[in-house]
Amino acid sequence: MREEGAQFRPREMLAALEGAHVDYVVIGGLAAALGGATHVTFDLDITPDRRRDNLDRLAGVLRALNAVLVDVPEEVASAFQLDGPALGNGSIWNFVTDHGRLDVAFEPAGTSGYTDLRRSARVLRVGGLTVRVAALADVIRSKEAADRPRDRAVLPDLRRTLELQTKPPDAA
């Protein structure tokens, strides 16, 4: 099994997704960091569109990145057929790739998935790529709903960053 400590290279994963024309929104820690938060992350979290052709493209990218399921029993990981229908049958998939961890969440906590997140997402230029990134308010909403200790730990920074972004400039 691949070492989970593989060097995190999000640009390579994003380039593969973009090159295959996968429709997705970057969520989680990377979305928070791209939104201006001081949050540090070591994985790429995405919410893809569930359309079958999109899931087929996503599966192709994951195979090209040598993705292996993690956080599941070994017999499940070894029997997993990495294709569009299999991806569509799950809600959250955690992979380790040649470029680090890539997590796929179809309905992140507090959201109804891709269409919901896409509505407020920003299109950013990241490392020469055009990437759709969840709005910071949506990242906060999801982390509040997930209510995990690691999410609660970063919420003050995320809220402060959002407040600074939405605060009107002081009048002179």
C-alpha cells in the first residue's frame, strides 16, 4: 500500500482534474486557505458533480494518479473497482495518490452538494489553473455542521477571515 505521507502537491492533482474537464468545487482546508485563512492543510478535498460522465472522468483521473482507497479495511480497498458507478454509490471517498491525499465528498456536512456549493463558489487562478473554490462562508457552514474537534479548532480563524473580508472600509 502507498505511503500516506506522500508529498502533498495539490497543483498536480488540480491540473489532472482540470485537464480531464472534471466538474468539481474545491472545499475544506484548501478552499479556506485560498479564501485567505491562515489554515494549513495537507489534503485536497473536492465535491464533484454527480453526473455519470463527470464521475467517469473523475475515476479516470484517480486511476491516472494511482489513487488507492484509505481509511477502509484492506480487503475493501483491494476489491474496490475505481469507476464512475462505484464512485457514485458512495458519499465520501478518501484516496492517497502519487501527489498526496485527495478526498471526495459528494455532500459535505451542512450542504446539499455540488450545486449548492457551486452557487457561491469563486473561480480563481491557482498556479496557472482555473479552479472553482467554495466560498469561505460555505466552508464555515460545512465545518460548523460537521462539528468535529479539528473543525471547531479552525472555525475562529475562518470566521475572523470572513469578517475581515466582509467588513466595510472605515470611513475617513
